[in-house]
Amino acid sequence: MEALVAFAEQFFHQAPTSVQTVTNGASGRCIVRFHIDDSTIIGVAWTNERPDNDSFVPVAQYLKNHAVNVPSILAHKVTAPGCGLALVEDLGDSNLLSYCSEDWSSLRQRYRRAMEQVHRLHSCPVPTEFALQPDFDFGLYRWEQAYFAEHFLGTHLHISSQKFLDHSAPLHLAKSLSKLPRSLVHRDCQSQNIHIYQGHTWLIDFQGMRLGRPEYDLASLVFDAYPQLSDSCINDLISDWQSITGSPLDSDVFTACALQRVMQMLGAFANIGYNKGNAWYLNQIPAALSHLQRLIPHSPLAECLSPLLKT
């Protein structure tokens, strides 16, 4: 925190009038809001606890240069290998989740504008000036499955995770997805990572950007546990996505990506809830599990997952 305050003082040639902690220590990042005169600026300090932390600045600059709505980087510097400081445009605290009590016609338009930005990210050329995070390949899909098996099936449900991992269905799912063409994806495209500011829609927390399937980001958005969208709302958004992209959605690929995303989400909720002591995430499990149970029938994982989730 001290280094971040000193960096802000150096950049603005004055001390901030106040400093408000936004997050502290989440995945090796400290995020604060500086009040300087009548304006506010976000300060970010990161460690090498997670390899994607160091990607925040180059990804932000790249997406900004390709007309994706992301916050501007005002200043940044490296403090150690994989560690650094940045001063970033403040997009406020209103995110897509903040508006989920609106009537559906209004909220649907907000989601549509979010999907337009996500599609713009997917359409960007692959950068050559910096390294992306590891692709969604066979290994990453299997890692997500193992993460789900260990933390959700094992820790949360107290059942053997190996039976699921040894089944041929998840293995085939990972293999089939890894063979498909890839584009840039956000990687964590959920409602809290889409901000509404000054009448525009903005993407944040994009440091995990990598090559993968665009359907994974769509699934992250519509099967997000936090807003708990109904089936009819999800169907509306899928229709809007097809209108935005100009292409029909391959239902098999979308379902496969959705299964992966929701399994990853359940693994994360259980891991953070039990192993990192944040019980709030445990309260999100029922909504995420409801999404998974909605996806399982007639899916490749029906045979291996349905019996486990009935225990």
C-alpha cells in the first residue's frame, strides 16, 4: 500500500486527499481508490502470486488500442519480476450485477451492450507484442475438471472425485473442445466484471485473456451464479448473441463450454469458501449447481455426473 501511495504522489505531484481500499490481497492484488482534488483514480499493486497479474497492463493497453471499452492505464511501473504498480481510470462501482433488479427489457439491453464489447474482444487479432496466458487446451480443460472434482465433489459433497475423473466422458469433452479453433477470450466474463459508467459498458479483470472458445465467455455471462437469470432470460440472451455475431450458435459446443465454465465456477466457490475462509462464496453454490443440473440432461456428462449429484 505504501508504495502505491508514493507512486500516486509522484505521478500527481501531490498527496491523495484520501485512500479507500477496494480489495486487498485478492489473488496477490491490492486495489485502492485515490481521491485527488475532485477526481478519483484507481491504484493497483500486484505480486507474482498469480501469473496473470502481470498481464493486466499490456492487455488493457492492447484492448484499448483495438476499441474495446476498458479502463485507461495512466501510469505503471515494474517493482520486481512479475510485480508492479499501476494508476488506472476509475469506472465507479456500478456493474452489471447492480442492475439485476431492473425490469427485463432494460436489463436485457445492458446485457446486449456487454455482449457487444465481449464480441469486439473476441474479434481482436492475436497480439504478438506480449505473451498471453496459456491457451484453453486439453490440459486446461482437464485442470478445470480436476478443480471441480477436488473442491466441489470432494470437499463440498464428500464423495470420491476419482470416479468422475476416470470416466471417459469428461476426458472426451476436454479432447473435443481442445481440437476446435480458438480466438481471444476474456476468461472471467461475469456480471461483476462488466461495469456501467457514464452511459457506457466497460470490461474489467481481463488479465486472464487467452485463446479459447468464444462460447466459454458467453456461458460465463448467461450462466453466472450471481444474477440467477431465468431460462427465458438466458434464451433471450442467446438469441441476442446470435444477432450480434451474425452467426448461429452451435448448441453442442456451447453446452460443452457451459459445462466447463460452471464446473470451474463450482470448484472456485468451494475452494474459496472452505480453503480461504470466505463463506460468502459457499452461498453462491446453490445457484451455480442449479445451472449445472440444467445443463446435464442430454449432455455428454449426463451418465457420469447425474448419479453423483443425487447423492
